[in-house]
Amino acid sequence: MGVGTSNPTTSENKRGLSRNFSVRQADEMTSRGIDSHMFPSKQKSVKSMFAKENIKRVGKAVSKFFHFNAIPFHAADNPYYQSMIDEIAKAGSGIKGPSAYQIGNEYLDEEFEELEKYLGDIYDKFSTFGCTLMCDGWSTRTKHPIINFMVYCDRHMIYHSSVDCTNIKKTAEYIFKLMDEVVEVVGEKNVVPVVTDSESSMKAAGQLLMKKRKNLFWSPCAAHCMDLMLEDIGKMDNVKETIAQGKKITSFIYNSDKVVNLMKTYTKKRELLRPGITRFATEFISMESLLRHCTELKRMCTSDEWVEFNNTTKRKAETIKVAELILSEKFWKKS
């Protein structure tokens, strides 16, 4: 007798399949307010279901749909994308896709009903857990001032409303009026704190609201307070100088694709976080990232590739200054 090969038993197959996303798990996720369709079920891999040629055909068909409808490629990163592929695979061949009318009417209405039920379940919790009303002022890309109102309850955040404040002076009285209207809609008995940034008009509006609504209180946003603290710290001469030097290093590296790729070979494809223009905390996070990769950056700027990739008239002089900065122990001690 030759060496026998054991085939998996039916029970073993069932145990393997039991690792798939179960109906019970889906129900549990739905009960916690999580849309189970966002998480594709653990079906057999596509490679095991289709031949290699079929995989190519599927990829080409999906890509063509994206290309000829000018759909942004990052739409494929949406959690519902793979869920859609899984449902089509489970339905099998011969299925016909929904028409434009069905998508815009039948299924849109169903989606609306599901969303209304989801929001209704959260609203029902207001009287039990209370809720936090959040007010956030910001500007759009076209510089239109907007005030958003969000409601937080039992680990769920929902959007309530927005107000376009174009050509309107955002005085304390005006903001108070908006806050008071939203509190009235949500229910005064349901609102515990009202959270805003600590800008003077917001703070004054919060004080007016507490004066009228005795059962709630106003609180400044902790993240905004920390951001303002870091802004003040960043104005200190020694800190300001160190942050400027850190910006100089990151800007120099990211101004050349070759140098960025060289950096990634030393940092194991990790990016250096670059300072943003909206949050002061980002500058300190960026400095922490530089400090974390201190050794790798030193090795990079003493390599032959560093000299080769920066050996242009435009970058040569700057290369020496940046290298000296990276190799400076004084800079890293200050960081």
C-alpha cells in the first residue's frame, strides 16, 4: 500500500467554513449600529473561485466601468466596493445588474428607510443616555464660513445641521440663537453638555445658553484647547527655531522624488509626517517622527546615493546645510 493522503472530513470542512462571517455576527454588528455590508464576508479567495483568465476579465470589466464613467479610482477603497463584489459572486452567473431607475428609486428609497431607522434608534437613546451637542465653525475651500452641529450619544456621532454664515457677522448673540434652536429641536432634557471651540464669540454664546438653559452646561473642546496650548509653546524662541529646522529637513526631502524613495529604503517605507497648515499639533507630531527616524536619516545623508541624487546646481548648496543639520547632535537634543 502506498502512502495514503487523508482527505478533510465533512466536520472539518464545516469547521473551516464556520470561520466565515456568520449571520449571528452580522446581527450583533447591526445591533451595535454597524452596517454589516461595510465588511465583506470571508468567502473563499477569488483565485480559488475563478481561473486566472476569469480574474483578469473581471478586473478589466470593473476597471472599464470606472474608466468610462470617470469614477475616481479611490472609490475602490470604499468598504462597500468589496461587499458588492462578494454579493455578485454569491449570486452566480447570469444575474442582471439593477437598472438606473431601480438604483435611483427602489434601492435609494430602501437605503433611506434603513438610514432613518438607524438614526431613529440613536434618537431613542437620547432620553436614556443623554447626548452631547457639538458646534464647529470652519470655512470651505471657497472660503464660505460654515457652522456645523453634530450630536454624540452612546458612542455614535450623527450630523444634525449646517448653517451658511456668508456675509453674516458671527457674534455671540447670533451663535447663541443657532445653538438655542438646535437644543430646542434635540430636546433640552436630552442635552447634557454643549461643546464648542474656545473662540471668544463661541465662549460668550455658551455662557448665554447656560444662563437660559439651567440644566445644561457649555464646555470648550479639549482638542482645540490643546491645539492653542501647542500654538503658544511653538512661539517660544528655542521651540520655534527647532520646528523651523525640522520643516527645512522634511521640505528638502519631499521636494525630490528620488530622495523620498531613498529615504523610504532606510525607513522601511515609512513616511515622515509633514506639517499641516490647520493644526499646530501636526508640527510636533512631525518632529516626533523625525526623532524616531534619527538614525536612519543620518545613515541616508552619509550615503553615496544622497550625494548623487542631490548633485544638481539647484540643490547642491542646500544639501550640505541639510546634511549638517541632520548630523548635528545639537538639533536632535533640542528635538
